[in-house]
Amino acid sequence: MRTSRRGFVGGVSALALASGSTSAFAQKKYDDGVTDTEIKIGNTNPYSGPASSYAAIARTIDAYFKAVNEAGGINGRKIKFISLDDGYSPPKTVEVVRQLVEQDKIFALFQPLGTPCNTAIHKYMNQKKVPQLYVATGASKWGDPKNFPWTMGFQPDYHTEAKIYAKHILANVKDAKIAVLHQNDDYGRDYLGGFKEGLGQETGRIVRTVTYEATDPTVDSQIIQLKDSGANVFFNVSAPKAAAQGIRKAAEIDWKPVHYLNNVSASVAAVMKPAGFDNAQGIITAAYIMDATDKAWDDNAEMKEWRTWMDKNMPSANKGDANHIYGYAVAALMTETLKRCGNEMTRANLMKQAASFQKYRLPLLLPGITVSTSATDFYPIQAVQLQRFKGETWELFGEVMHAEGS
Amino acid sequence: MTSSKKWLWVLIALAFLVPLLRPVLPDIVSDYRLFLVSTMMIAAIAVLGLNLLTGFNGQISLGHGAFYAVGAYTAAVLMDHLNMPYWATLPAAAIVCFIVGYLFGLPALKLEGHYLALATFALALAVPQILKYKWLEGLTGGVQGIVLNKPEAPFGLPLTEDQWLYYYILVVMVLLYWAAANILNSRSGRAMMAIRDYAIAADTMGIDTALYKTVTFGISAAYTGIAGALSASAIAFVAPDSFNFFLSIKFLIGLVVGGIGSLIGSVVGGIFYVLVDNSAQALSTFVKNDLGLQFDLSAYTVFGILLIVLMYLMPMGIVGGVYYLVQNLRSSMRGGRARQQAAEKQPAAR
């Protein structure tokens, strides 16, 4: 019985081979989570809790994949996007990710959000050899293909960005005396670390470092302390609310340093406008992605396409929320990565495709910024461009800057 | 040996045998499910600790997440800096948390009821910030937290990590449960409950209320701290974000849902919390996608509705409710007089 069945199967295969229709048939290789009609992609996001505003990213990604499915899917397969709430709590992330990997048998985990949450599953994902792809955090530890070949970042990391500011200061400001304000957490410290590395032997130029807590109602006293230090450069590592307050306060007490603001707070609507356009003139920041509230992009084709897409797929969403831009762009990258996998839907191939982008143009990135990865470079977007605030918009200047291998 | 005790032994035996079925029924007894049950047991131990304080001693705590965090960090720091084996961290975490709990219990003596609830609330808010403090950063890793290794089965036992973790936590839970049952069944336990029921009367009878209250605080903190230490091993990572304020509320929900002043209730409460927390999300997506209803219910809305329904149907918690049902059934079989007796007995249920 057994032999005859085997013989039968063998016969069929031989027939299939002989008939020459094998090219599509034989190349199909699937890992867990993929069938002829479906690809299961997992995700974790904070739908509840203090960080829940970030969940707009997962909602945008969900809408993006739905739109892709309606248009026929990727190589004939529809994406099943399973996004679970972890409340930005690492133990909960471990729990839901194990559910996704072991129970739901997802093909890959895409855009899990938060530095502590991703840290908690970092080892696990690499032990299980399930891709932890394009993670939503700016920490610098995600591009380590040697030790963690199944994890890849997405956005330029804070470390790199800060290094670029440091280089720019050294090259352009004479006798720089630098004052630093940073949020007292990993995000703030990652920036500070990169900044110091960028200054190299000139770290002594930092004359004052002051921190604030994310929960502080104002940063007024910090700004006054920084002014007192006599600094002529201000490196401002603060989240949107504190950034707006800081810019306003500095103008109020008539402190006019060369002001470098971290990209986290580059939103025109959320920071510059509340701070007062007059107070914000001349501020320098680095950017890699377009700001929907910046009028400079109103006539841009990609921005127009995004607006139409938003009207159609997420009509009730606030278009001023930068998370929608971010979610759209990263979902586009994931879709392209899956497309490039063709019919070889294995996890190894997914990582291989993710690591072989050559200057790929992703919608809504700044002109001239592209996605490049390689077997040793797991930082997809590494370029930023400096921009200066003028009037009511950002004005790009200088070249697109690439970080030299970090 | 009463029938309820027999059932307890059967349950424990089952709890020990079921994971061994993993090779036979890999889909049902999966590593993920064992891990989930492990987290339930950890929650149960933490709720048990809170129950000793709130249920049996009448002191309200909204801040047990703080002791959980201290336990977890004690274990993590010892493993990370001193390379201590994971099992040796449990007594250390228990001792550290006992001391912290005892010291916190001293000022708590002056505070009753709502004031104590507020003071413990402040503790729960403060601890994650303290963990980030720069003087402690070298030890705690600051906001980055500490990444640990998962415990592996010793002596070459043919168990997976999750199976081993399950047994490890199960043994700890059974031991702690046994210890708690014995404490409560002793002179000290009766003193604890006497204080809960009527502090002045207890004082008059010669019970040192201050001592008992502070020591109970310490023991309660030690239990919750052990749960924290176990979670550090199970999750293999600690960070201040892991111990947000909602954790303390979670223990309180487990306590109330399981049954205040009931040991079995603590275990039920811990299991309930993890189970419902997980299924609430599945239920909310089910309502939206499969039933096609237009309500965009968040998981927490579902969770809240479930809680309200449960509190309405079983105001004494699950264990109290089940006990009440069983008594009712029995007495309706025996007739009216017994029913009356059961109704009188009910308030003392545990």
C-alpha cells in the first residue's frame, strides 16, 4: 500500500516534470504563515495605555494592506494583518508575540513598536528565526545582522541623526559652546550618545546638559539654566510639547543661540505653530520624511497621492498626524519586500530581499532619500537632509547626508 | 480529608501531569500555552500576596506593582551582575521585598483605608521613576532595562524551556500556597483576621496590632516580590516600562474577581485576569470582523463590560459566587432550614 502510494505520487511528479509546467510549481516554497492565497503578517502596537497615540501607525498599515488586498494582493496572495495590543508593556509584548508566532503561525512580525517592547522579544525572534522586520523605534541597536540576523530597523536612528548635527556644528559654528536639553529616557540618551560621538575630541564644547521628564508640565526653568550657561548653540532633544514650550521660552528671555532641534519634533502643526512662527525662525533640524502640515509639499505628487489615499481609505483620520505618513511609507516598503519574494515565500528569502534594496525610492521620503540595505547594512534609511525653518515652512539646504557606517 | 481537599490534590496532580502530554498532543499542550499558564501562575502568586494583606488583614494596597518591580529587579540585578543562578534569586527577592514592605508598613500604620490606598498608589507611581534614577542606573540599566537568559532544564532533563519554567513556577506556587494556608490557620493568621474584622477588639484581646500589620505588609510584599522575580525569569527582560501603574490595578482586579479573603480565589483571580485580558482582544476583533457589527469596541471596553457583568452576578468574586451556588443547590435539596443555615454561613466564606 505504502509503496503504491509513493509510486503514485512519484508518477504524478514525474508527469508534472515532463509536462514542463513546473516552472511555477517547483519554485513555490512556503514557510509557516503563507499559502497560495494568503500571507499572515503579525504586529504589536500600543492600542491602549499612555503611548496609544502611536497606534495610528498600525491603523494606517492595516488600511494600506486592505487597499493592497482589494487591488488583488501581492503575487495573488492577500495579506492577513494581525495586529495585537501590547499597551507598550514589554511582558505583554512577549506574551502576544509568542501567540502570533506559535499559535497564529505568522510569516513575519512587521513594525512592532517601542524600544523596550522590541528589546524584550529581540532574542526570542532570532531564536525562532522569524523576521522582526522594520521595527518602529529609532534606537541604534536594530542593525546588527551578525548577532541578530532576523531583526531590521527602518528609520534613521537617533544616534546617526545626532552625529550629523554634531558634525554640522563643528563645521559651521565658530567657538561653539553647546547647551543640551534632553528628555530623561533612552530616546534622549541615545541622541546625547550620538552627539558626543559626533563631537569626538570636542566634547568639552558641551557647557551644560539639562534633562526633563516626559511628564513635566513645562521646561521653562531648564531653558533659563541653559541660557545662564552662556552657550551659543542649543541642541534641543525634546518631544513635541516640550519642544514648542522650549522654543517659546527661549524667545521670551531673549536667548538666541544657533538652535538644533531633533527630528522627533519637526512637525509644523504640532511644534512650530504653537511655538510661534516668529520664535521659530532659523531653527535647524534633520528630516527624512515629508511633513503633511508643511505647505511646501502641497504640490508634491506623492503627497497629493497620499492625501487622496487618506480620503478614500481613512476618511476620519487627522491628516496632520505624522504617524499616518510614517505608516503609509513603511507599509509601502513591506509590500515591495513581499512582492520581491515572488513565490519563494520563505523567511530566509524575506530577510534576503529586505537586505537587498538598492537606492529604492519610497513614497513620501524627502527627495533624494532612498532605501539601501545589504547583508551587512540593516539600516534601511540612513540619510537625512538638514532644513532650516523660514516663514511658515521648512527649507531644505545642503546635501542629503549619509551616516558613515554606524 | 474533606472533598474539597481531595479536589485540590487532583488538581495539583493534573497540573503536574498535563505538560508531559506535550509530545503526544503538541497542538493542545503547546509551549505557548504552557507559557501562558506560567504567567497565570505568576499573577496568581502576586494576587495571593495582595490577598494576605487586603483580604486577610484589611489593609488596602493600590501599589503592589511596586513590590513586584522590586522583586523583578532584585532577581535581574543579581543574575546580571553577580551571575547568580535564577533559583537562588527567589529567596533574595523575598527578603528584599519583605524588608521594603515592612518598612513601608511602618508609616502605613498611621494610615487607614483610603489614605493607605493613596500612599501605596504613590509608591506604585514612584518606583518606575526611581529605577531610572541616575545613581541606580549602573545597576538597573536605566530605561534600557536588563536583558536576561531564560532558565534551562537542569540535569539534562528532556524538557523544553517552557515546560521547565512551568514546573519551576508550579512548585513555587504550591509551596507558597501551602505556606499561606498554614500561616492563616495558625494563631498569627487568626490575629491577622481579627485585626481585619475589628481592630480595637483585637487590640483589647492583647494582639500587637502594629507588629502584625507591619509583618503582614512585609509577607505580602515578599509574596508579590517572588512573583516579580519569577516574571523576570519567564520574560527574560525587565524595564521600568514593564511595571506601569496598571499592573497594580491588575492585581487588585484579580483579587476582587477571584474573591477577597479566599486563597483559592487568588489563584482563580490570577488565572482569570490573564485569560480575560487575552480573550478580550480576540472577542473585540470577533465582534468587529466576524459578527460584522459596526461597533469599534476596544479590548479594554470588552474587558470592562465583562468585569461589570461579573461583579453584578458574583459580587463575592468567582469563588464566593460558586460557593454560594453550591450551597444554594445543596440546601434546596435538603429543604428550607438548611438554606437558612447556608445563608448565615455565606458571609464567612473563604
